[in-house]
Amino acid sequence: MSTAAPAEAKALAERYRGSGGDEDVYAVEREPGPEGVPLLVVRSRATESDAERFDRLKDSLVFFLVQVEGVSLERGYLMDVFGRDGSLLHRLDART
């Protein structure tokens, strides 16, 4: 996974951080996932992450996307979080 991110993903992350989100997140992409469920690709400056930190990130990002950005996650979502070096830190399948 490349650590480069499109401008739109950087702008979304900037809005997320501006609303109190995780300061290490520098890009958030929404891609079409299976069966119309969005795939959220999160790029972070973090090098490692524990379950508690991931839960905080997940909860704050989902709240931001739904409440601030108006994204529908009624059918759930998939989330991949990549670290500074491009390594996969977390993978979540939250489809309903």
C-alpha cells in the first residue's frame, strides 16, 4: 500500500481532524466496497496501534462521517487502517 494519498482524501482527513478527530490521521478515502457497503481507507502517521486506540479512531471517524459529512453507513462499512510505512494496522468488517 502506498502512503501517498489523493487530495480529496487529505481534505476529508483535515476536516475530520478539525472536528476533534485523531491527529495522526492524514487521509481518509471512501471507496465502493462489496454490495454497496463503503470501504473506508484510513492512512495514519502511527506506526502501531492497540485495540483501544483503534476503537477511539473508529468511533470518532464513523460519528464524523455520519453526523458531519452526512454519509450513510446504514448497511455498515469496511475499514482498513494503514500506518506510516504503509503496513496494515487494522481491518474491520462492520457490515450489518
